[in-house]
Amino acid sequence: MASLMRLLIGVPIAAVITFLLFTLMQILIFDDEAPLEEASEELRITISDVAEDIQVRQRDLTLDDVQQAEPPPPPPQIPRQAADAPTEDMQTTMGQIPDFDAPNLTGAQVSFDVSDRDAQPLVRIEPQYPPRAAERGVSGNCLMEFDVTPDGQPTNIRVVNCSSSLFESTSIRAVERWRYEPRIEGGNAVWRRGVRTTLDYRMEG
């Protein structure tokens, strides 16, 4: 019963509301008094075919301006330090002639072949005085031992005894440049083992 009453009351109310909405829509659509004109601004763009002259400021350089320019300062000079050269005179002596075997003229070892001979030195270049030894005023000597090949070249060079290690490398380099006549036995060149020689290094004032 209650739902029937709500239906009887709601239908007329809904009809009235619908009619009012329809009337409002008609008024809004056909209202002639509403302003339609809107203000607008005109946008104008002007394109010119003639390029404007751009004035560039140029500085006129003269020869006087170039001559008055100051050159950059020179780089600082770095002093060079040099080792003081020794004032004493240096002298390197070759030492004694290498020891060679003396011929044995007794018993069955006697040989009448005149072509047999021991190794003989041909070229002996003096070693250079080591600069470090000269700066320190060091003198001394080196006992060297080496073999001579059948071609006359020193090999297996070794230092037997040296008074200072400063003389070892120069002594070895000097012996490497020496040349010998090889040892001859029976008309053939053979090895000569254990040749010894002493190189003396001394400074004279």
C-alpha cells in the first residue's frame, strides 16, 4: 500500500520537473539577447625582402700598433750542472805482455817444426779511463784471463782480480777488441787457453 502511494505521488512530481527542464532548454536555445560578438585582436606579420645593413665595428691596425706590441717574456734559464773534470792527467798502461808457455826442448817433446809457435798479440787497444774513477781520483789495476780462438779473437774473457769494480767493464771491453796471431801446432791454428794480462790504471799529477 505504501509503495502504491509513493508511485502516485512521484509520477506527477517527475512530470512537472520534466516539463520545467524542457522549458528551460527552449529558453536557452532561442535567446536572442545573448551577445555573440567577441573581441579579437589582429595579428600582423610583415616580411621584408630587403636585408637590413648590419654595421660591424672594425679596428684598423697600423704598423705602429704592431711595433708597439710587447713580446712575451723569455722562458726562465735553468742552470746546467756539469761534473767537474779532473785536473790531473790520466794515463792507462797496458801492463806486461801476456804469459805464454815456454817451449820444452827436452825429451820426447822436442819438435823441429819451425812453424809451431804460441799466440802472439797483433792489436792491443788501450782501455779508456772510467770517468767515475777519474772524478774520484781512483787508480788501480785489473788482472784479466781469456782464451784465444784459432781465428785470433779473445773469448771467455773474465776478471781474475781487480783493485776496483770501476775498472772491470772497461777492461773487458778493451780485451774484446784485441786481435792475436793464433797458436800454431803441427802447422794448424789451435786454441790458446788461459792467457793472462794485467791492465794498469793510474793518474799522473
